Amino acid sequence: MIHSENTNKLVLVTGGSGFVGSHCILQLLEKGYSVRTTVRSLSKKNQVIKLLENGGITSFENLQFVEADLTSDTNWDHAVKDCEYVLHVASPIFLALPKDENEMIRPAIEGTLRVLRAARNAGVKRVVMTSNFGAVGYSHTDPHIPITEESWTNPNQKGLSSYNKSKVLAERAAWNFMKTEGRDMELSVINPTAIFGPSLGPDISSGFELLKALLDGSMKSVPNLTFNIIDVRDVADLHLRAMINPNAKGQRFLALAGGKMSMPEIAAFLRKELPAVSQKVSVKTLPDWKLRLAALFSPRAKAIASMLSASRNVSNAKAKEVFEWKPRSTNEEAILAAVESMIRYKSI
């Protein structure tokens, strides 16, 4: 149903071609908002339109595109002009882990500040920023005490991946900017756990890479990692709620369906629920010591091994309370929806 009272409200979504960004645009258009989105190159415009068509959008009169990159000042003033809200979803893209972590950290911080500065100068009412669980819970040591939004990951923690370090430092920089230079603008932050749910096209996100490695048999034995999970549709929904709810001002929100699932449990679930596509899913579990040994030689194994000790006793009580929010998908439903979309778009 289109809400006509929203059509004169313009929302900027950064990173419209991404997994979360495309779902945010989809839900905004469904609710009748006018949307402008940034893409790193306007050559991606048709790709974004195709994603939205796959999600059921048929009219694009309320959608505009601007070419803007987090690493450059070009066009950001134009991107935020006349916007009431900004959903800052984009993050710098790396096809391979850089050798120097600052190559990942600097663009994440500078890109965030670039968007916030432009938004403040344009008189934007509120920015909702996508951070992640890595900025919240990786330094939490007591598994008996639930992780809440009060927790922060120590960016100097040994073994923390450059990606999670970039996320925690970018979020810290955002809150610091608001305190010192934000003026009347408001900020809310969403901190999702592992994001699954349906993709709108064939490009797959990092979480999907894990499922793909399970399904195509390239993961010969399954590491004993445990995840908290959220459906991408719930992540987008929380961004929209944080955008307009007065009580979200100055707050961060953990986004997860609730509970947790280990990789061996996910593997067993796929074999049971989708036997036709899961014949290659390994039944072997990789001992933790083997993963830690591999981490000495492989940056990828190191990033995975750093997650072994993380507590997964995580609370979503704040989002439920402030937004009267109920996740649409369980962990299992989010995984099924992810795999089904991978089958639909021939990603596996």
C-alpha cells in the first residue's frame, strides 16, 4: 500500500546496489517515499532497477540516482540536497583483504564523515547509519551476561579483523562527529548480526559466500562457528523505523532475530530441508585447533578464527521495546530464503 503523505519526503540511501541498500530502497518506495540513491558509477543504475523489479517495484518515478563514491567529495552535496533523511548503508568495497589495514579503515571513517558532513550542511533531519555486530560484541567476555547496545568492541583487540576494526572506528567517529559538529542533526545506528534472507539478484554478499561454500562442497569440513542471524528484510525495516521514530534519536540498535545457530547446525539444517541442493554439504566438523593453526598462515582463516571465542549471547530487547518490532523471520527462515534466492538467480 502506498502512503501518499510520504511522497514529498526525500530519503537518500547510500550504496543502492548493495544487499541491504536495495532492500531499504524497496521498502521506502513501497511506503511511498521519494528516494535518491548513490551508486559508485551510473552504469549500475539499470542493475539497481532490475533488483527492485525483482522485488516487485513497477514504477520508478520516485527514484533518482547520483554517482558518488565514499572516497571522494564529488557530488555528495548534490546527493543530500533537499533530503529529510539519509540511510547511510554503503561501505567501502574490497575485493581482497588489503595488506595494510589502514587501506580499509581510513576510507570507512572518511566516507562516514563525508556523508555526515554533507547531510548536516544540507539540513538533513536524521541519518541512520549501518554499522555491525563487530562494533558491539567482540570484546564481551562473559557469556552469561547478554550483549546489549551498551557494549563496544575494543578496536585494538588482538585478532580483530580489519573489517570489524573499520566498522567500530567508523561508528565511533560518527558518534564523535555528532557530539562535536552535528549541530541539530540526529543520528541512529543499526548493528546487524549475520545478514541472510532473500537476495534481489545474482550478486551474493559475504554471508552468502559461507552458504555457497557449504553447498558447493568447497568447505570440506565445517568450522564450529556460531552466529546470530537477521533477515535482510528485517534489517531494512529497522532502518526505516529508526528513521522516523523520535525515540531512536542518538541510539544504536542490535539487529538479530534472536537465538543463535552454529555452522554445523546450519549444515545439518540444509541437508534436512533442501536435500536436492545440499548433497555436497560436509558432515565433518573442523576442530578449533586446526582452524587456529590455519590462521597462522591464512588471512582468511585468521579472520574466521577470531570469531571462535566471541560470545553469541546477544539481546534484541531494545529494538523490540523501542519500535514494538517483531522479526518477520526466524534464523532458519532467513537461511532458507537466502538459499532459495541463490537457486533462483543461479548463484549456486
